[in-house]
Amino acid sequence: MFLSFQFLVFLLISFSFLLLLLIPFKYLSSASKTKKNTPPSPPKLPIIGNFHQLGSSNHQSFRDLSRKHGPLVLIHLGSVPVLVVSSAEAAREIVKTHDLVFSSRPKLYIPDKLTYGSKDIGFAPYGEHWRQVKSITVLHLLSNKRVQSFREIREKLTASMINMMGESCGSVVNLSEMIVSLTNDIICEVAFGRTYGDYLKFIDLLGRFQILLGTLSVGSYIPWLSWVDWLRGLGGRTNRVAKELDEFLDGIIEEHINNYKTVDENVDQRKDLVDILLDLQKGNTSNFMLERDTLKAIILVRSINCNSLYKVMIRYN
């Protein structure tokens, strides 16, 4: 599969050079005269833009470009312009001074397919939907009061892991494996009210989800070459993972709806994230409709964030 993709890239580059020879010189010169006042940009090829200048490690390629062209570099990934920012001063201008100008997000095929049309906080374009989802996440899922409400779960599962280490009687233990198990148990109990052993399939799906998010989709940058993704099997893999995740999350939500009980405010502190979102959906009095797809997207991305955290823990263990 890797070799076939490389062959396709070779064909695209060859076609780009051929197209370059066919473009009249007059058109190129007139286009250069109308060039806007943009940041420095390395030479690009037709169709693929600057893709040929990116290596296997994008961050290193961006570093090399910034050393040559400066802290602000405009590159083109296919038909998509991308501003590479490589200094603290420039980053401050973008994320603080002019944050509204740069606050939206591009719509990419794989994230859009996996997150129900980009309905989560991570990939939703800037607008009213994003503001509402952010408000729900910050106020009801990530508030200090809510985090503290899950303290007992974290302490219980951590104590269980320590006891397992004590019962090893001095023999060698795989600490990385234990931390993975502990973190996944906490994720599932906080999110779903169940422990890791009940949701091995979900952890596997999260891993496949993250791999897809890091996979290059040609169609996202060169729309008329979307067929390349299907030749690579990327479209099929994305659809399968999206379908399996949707079925799993639907089952979780239905289970919580069937077991739903009205409880007092003190017990409410012990609810898992699905219970909290269902309560918000049921008691919603605003114009914003917390639809099921939005609810599933929020659950999914919160779980992904936690899953990424344990990977960082293992990497530096």
C-alpha cells in the first residue's frame, strides 16, 4: 500500500511538471503582477503546491522553511493556503491580538466524517455552534467542581493499581502496561460509568480513530483528486471506523437512557459524562438544540483527549 501511494505521488508530480510546461508564459507573468502583499513563500508546483517540500517529519520541514524564509511562511498544500508561524511574537499576534481572524478551522474530510460533520469543539468552525459546545464543555464537563466530583474514582482505581504492584511480591512488573490500564479504566468509568475491561473495543476504536486523524487525505487539499483516497482504501477505513464508533456510542446512550433515574443534586455529582449530557439535553431551554450527533461528538472527543494523555505518560515513563 505504501509503495502504491508513493507511485501515485510520483505520477502527480510528473503531471504537475507537464502542466507547468503547457501553461503560457504570459499567464505566469501576469499572475505575478497581481500578487498580493503576502508573507514570504517558497516556490510551489502546480496542483500539489509545496507538498514536495515536506518530509516525513512536518515539524522539521517547517523549521527548515522558517530558517530560510523567516518566522512567517505562506505555503500551499494543494489548493489550501497554510500560514506557518515559527516565533513566539508572531504566535502571540495570531492567538491573542488577532484571535478572531484566525479562530476558525478548515473542514477536512477525515475529521469531518469521524466527528459527525465537525460538531465537536475540536473541529467545529468558529461560530454559534462552536460557542455553545465550548460553553457546555467548559461549564459542565471541565469545571473544577466537576473534576473534583470524579476524585473518588481516580483514587479508587489508583489504589487498586498500587495494591496490584504490592501483591507482585517483589517480582518485575510492567509499569507502562499498568498505567495504560489505569488510565483507560479512569476514562471509561468517568465517561461511561464502566471500567476498561467492559470497553476493550472502544479503546481499540480510539486508537484507529487517532491513526486516521494523522493520515494525509489528498482530497482535503486537492478536491478533484479525492479518488486517490479511495484507491488507497482511506475512504473505506474511515467509513468503517465512523460506523463502528457510531454504533458503540448509540448503544452507550441508549443504555444510559434506559437506566436514567431522577436523583437529588448531591448524587448528581457522581454521574458520568453521558448522564450529564443527557441531563443537559433533557433540561435544555435555550435555542441551541443538543442533538444526539452533537452529544456523541462531544463524548468522543473528550475520550480522545484523555486517551492522548496516557500516551504522553507512557512516552515519558
